[in-house]
Amino acid sequence: MKSVTLNNGVEMPLLGFGVYQIPAEDTERTVSDALAAGYRLLDTAAAYGNEEAVGRAIRTSGIPRGELFVTTKLWVQDAPAEDNTRRAFETSLTELGLDHLDLYLMHQPFGDVYGQWRAMEALNRDGLTRAIGVANFYPDRLIDLIANNEIAPAVNQIETHPFFQRADYHALMREHGVQHQSWGGFAEGKNDLFTNPLLAGIGKEHGKSVAQVVLRWLTQRDVITIPKSVRAERMAENFDVFGFDLTDEQMARIATLDTGGSLFFDHHDPEVVTWLAKRRLDA
Ligand code: NAP
């Protein structure tokens, strides 16, 4: 598996498996299938409600811990967030049945962001998570976080797919040493992504599916991607994406699909912010 080196020297696979919207009762089987297909990077979150099942699949796989890269995410915490964050982290670790994480992400740029980040810095210093990062941070929030804290995020996991490509932001993050990770790489199939004629045409030129073209396009831009599927045959298809290269001309054609906006949430919309920031987990 190709990997990238994060700003603190930690190696992270370029391709992994995401478990958002997989019901807890299906997660163990699904993650077991993904591990059998070769995935070693797993992406879950406290908010997904399936960390415990991910942990079970890890244990039954027998794969040595050092070969896995496990990410989970902190949900929005009230101020003062230092204690709450440590407690939420410990709950996630217990659910997963692990003694450390590879990457801990702040899930949303809301709540007591600075208290949450200071607690995450402490977890990193204590060796409980090998890297810390953020998700859904837009440029203004990311630069402010970097400017006012000791540890810069290793990763920013943001919506990125052919219809929202984030090229300028990618360059800015690279300038600041923050690794770009895509969520929703297939846009969850929105805008008829899987039958898009331009992507299908490029796929035909390589004998590849639209899904494979999208994942190659992301990884060729050094964007870490974590496609989700509950079907073993799609897991295998999505894992088999490094045996071909897109040409500059094909990359340029894909660039024309960018709409420059989200297909999911506007993190600057007051109603979205209120909804996300008020949603509290029981943990
Ligand atoms: P996604 O990966 O863009 O799309 C998943 C959808 O694509 C599912 O409906 C899946 O259906 C289908 N699919 C997968 N492979 C396919 C293939 N080869 N051909 C046709 N259809 C295929 O969506 P996502 O799960 O939202 O995003 C990926 C991961 O990013 C998540 O699982 C999660 O870990 C992370 N994420 C993070 C955030 C955040 O706020 N940080 C937000 C959203 C997601 P089947 O399952 O039926 O195959």
C-alpha cells in the first residue's frame, strides 16, 4: 500500500476504509471483509456508534496492531473541554479495545475548539495517539488553529470528490504541512457520480470503473481516501486502484467537473452550525 508521511513523521496509508452509516450490527462483518480485502486504514468516529464493532473485527482478524492504522473522531464538546475530551477519548479507546490510536480527529470545528485541541495535544504528547488532526475545517479556522497552538494538525479530513475538488485549499494545506484527506470521495453517489459520462469515458480508456477512476484521481493528487462499501466485491474493486495512472489530460478533464461547493453541508450556514454544535453524544 502506498503511504504518505505526516508532519510528525508518522506513515499513513493513502487508501483506507470508512464506516460511516454502516449500522453497528453490520459493522463487524463489513470491517472483517475489508481487512480480508487488504485494507489496513480504518476510519470510524464516536458519532458513528460502531466503534465497538470495529474493535471486534480488529481483534478477530489477528492482524498485528502495528500493521493497522486506526482513526476515530471526537464529537463536539462543551467548554471547558479539557476533561470532556480526555473522557471521550478514553470511551472511544475502550469501545475499540485498543491501547492507543493512530489518528484522533476533531470531528467538527465547533464547541470549545481550543479546549478540545489542547486536550488532543496532551493525548498526543502522552503517546495515546500517534497523530492528531481535524475534520471539516475551512481555511480560516485551520490557519487560526495552527497560528495559536503548539501542534499543527497532521490531517484535515474534508469533503472532497470530483464535484468539490478543493484544489486551492489542497495547496494551502500542503504549504502548512497538513495532509489532505477526503471524506465522501464518491459524493455518496450524489449527482449520479457512478454513471457520470466523463468519468465513465476515462474509465473505458483504462478498462476501469468510475469508482476506480475517482479513487485513482484522489490518490494521484496525494489525497488520502477512505471509500465505504458494505459489499465485498466493491471493497476489492475500490482497493485495486494503483495499477494504472491517469494522464495529465485526463486529470484536466476531471478538473472541469468541479462545482466549487459542497453537496452536503455548508459549515458557514448558521442553521447547520446550530444543528451540529447542539447535537450531543451520550458518551
Ligand atoms: P462515499 O465513500 O463517498 O460513498 C459510499 C457510497 O458509495 C455507498 O452508498 C456505497 O454503497 C457506494 N459505493 C462504494 N463503492 C462503490 C462502487 N465501487 N461502485 C458503486 N457504488 C459504490 O461515502 P461516505 O461513506 O460518506 O464517505 C467515506 C468515509 O468518509 C465515511 O465512511 C467516513 O469514514 C468518512 N466521512 C467523514 C465525514 C466527516 O465529517 N469527517 C463525513 C462523511 C464521511 P454500498 O455500501 O452499498 O456498496
